[in-house]
Amino acid sequence: HAALMLVLNLVAIAALYLALQSSFLAIIQIIVYAGAIMVLFLFVIMLLGVARDDLLFETRRWHRVVAALGGLLIAGLLVFGVAGELLGDASRCGGQADAETVAASTTTPCEGLDDALAGNDQGSVGIIAERLFTRWTFAFEISALLLVVATIGALVLGRRNDPVVATDRLVGTPEDDVPAGEDGLLPGSAHGPEVG
């Protein structure tokens, strides 16, 4: 269920990119993150082999209280952040009256998305490609390395140590540990390993 909710969250982020008129990033968000990265997550979940019984454990009462308080705190911060913008002063990028007020004042005028993209012939794809492969190349490569390290770490930490049951004795064990049999074979094995 957590993986499905993460997919829903990634699709919602793609919708935000569409609202910001960045259709390329929205498509990349769905293809790369909601597609490839989620397949990687699901492979890790399947390789860990978490049984349903392992997920049913008794939690302490204070864990639930702390989780509820944390959820309320985050919800309050979200409401405060959104309501503060909606109930605050009008945006300087709002309408014609706001534009005239800003033009008459000494503050720097607001630059909207259309204004930012007007001077660039490449569009948003060119801007992203130029920044990604010049200024942010190292950070891009480090993020790929972190994904690999996180996957390996999850597999190592989640791996179960199943005991291996030895079925045959190894050749070369001390003679006092090996029971005597006929013709140098272990008792009960017609074609078992030879003793000595």
C-alpha cells in the first residue's frame, strides 16, 4: 500500500509540473519516477520477502501518540503555508492594477514564468538540459549512486539469515568424529564420501 501511495504522490507532483507549464518535467516525472524507480522499489520489497506475520507487531501506546502529534504538526504547517498565501497581501504578479503599482514603486517587478521563458529560444527542455549537464552534473551522478547504495543497503539489512542444514559430512574430517563403516564408507550411504 505504501508503494501505491508513493506512485500517487509522484503523479501529483507531475500534475504540479503541468500547472507550472513544464510538460517535459511532468512526463519525465511519470516515466522515470512513477515508472522505473517504483519498479526498483517493488523489486527491493519482493527481494526482502517480508511476510504478513512480520508486519503484525504490537506497538507501544506512546508511539501512536507521537505519530498522531507529528501528523497534526505537519498538517498544521501545510494549512498555515497555504492559508497564509491565500489570506495575505495580493501578489505583485496579480492583475493590471498590481502591475501599475509595482511599476510606480522602487521594488523590483515580479517576473512570471512567461517572462522568464521569453528570452530563451530553447524552452524549458533546453534550460533543464543545460543546467543538468553543466552546473548540476555532479549532484545528478551522486543521486544515482545514492539510489544504488540505498538498494544494496535495504537488501543487506532486510536479508534473513536462514540456517543451512548440512546433509553430508565433509571429506577430511577427523577420524574420531567419523563412525566406522564397511569399505571405508559412512554407515547408511551406499555411495557416500569415503573415509580416510
